[in-house]
Amino acid sequence: MNNLDRFKSRKVVVISTAAFWITFFVIVFIHNITGTAGARLDYSISKYVGLSFPSATAFLIVNTIISFAIWQYLKPKIKNDIQKILLVFIIATLIGLSLFPIGLFDNIIPEPILLGRTPISFLHVITSRSMFVVMAAFSLLTFFLGESEEKLYKETTRKVNLAFFVYAALCIFVFLFFPTVFWTYDIIFESLYIAFFFNVVLSF
């Protein structure tokens, strides 16, 4: 990949990332003015998305675009086979959680079936939590590969990935030992997590 292609690829990631956040804020604004749901710290991005078919559809489109952009940008930069597998998993789960919007079908299938959740919501929880864990594993592996004798990645990339992993570990710690705090400020923990991972992508 020449410098021009690299710049174009990076630019697409930046633009698609901006589209992600713009779409999210528009969804929150629309649900706020329609009275569906106001601005709530205890709501996740997914809960807002799952409030209506239009918002779920919009996010599916945006997540598909950003998944493709991340893959195109990172594919030539990833130098480890395990990392490539983790990246494929991240992209698959990002699209997967969009295909299974949480809460959207709960009125259609009101009876809890799987661990207190309807099937679609259950699949969303599984895909989203798997994605978050694999994102952390991806960053940790990047850090150690950059520290290895081959030094596969530059120092800046290593530092950004280490910082992301530390934040991921903090989120997991709060989630496991202080669940009330985590769910009370869900939108803050999740938004920072996603934003931080976008920085991880651009650090390569």
C-alpha cells in the first residue's frame, strides 16, 4: 500500500467513525424529542438503538460501513495471524450485534426465554460482550508483539494499545465488582470504550 492509499484508507476510517457518533447523537436527540427516551446515563448505545426500527436500521448500516473501513485499514498492517483472527471476530461481532438489536423485538416476543432475555436480545448481549473482550485481547497482543524481539509495531501503537487495555481492565473490574456503578453510568463506560478502540485502530 503506497502513502496515498494509506491516507485514503485512514481518511475513510475517520469519516466512518464520525458517522458512527453523529448517527448515535441523532438517534438520542430524536428519541428525546419524541419522548421515547431522554438522555440517560444508565442507557447503553445499544438500548437507544433498539428503541425503534429506523434507529436499528441506521446503526446496522453505519456499523457495516465502519467494519469494512477498519478491515481495509488494518488488514495490511496486522502482522500476526492470531491478531487477524481476532480482528475478523471483532468485525463479525460488531455487525452481529447490529443484526440483533437489544429490546427491539421484546414486545413481539415478550416472554423471557434465555437467561431472562428474549432470543434476539440474548444474542445481542452475547455478541456485544464477546466483542468487548476480544477488543481487549487484540490490544494486549499488539502491546506484547511490539515489545518482542521482532518489534512488529511502533512504540506509539504499543502505548495506545496498552492504555486501551488498562481501561478495558478497569471496565471489567467495575462490571464484576461494582455492577451498580457500572450500570448507573453505562453510557459513559461504553462510549469511552468504543472511542478508545477507534483510537487503537488509527494508531497503526
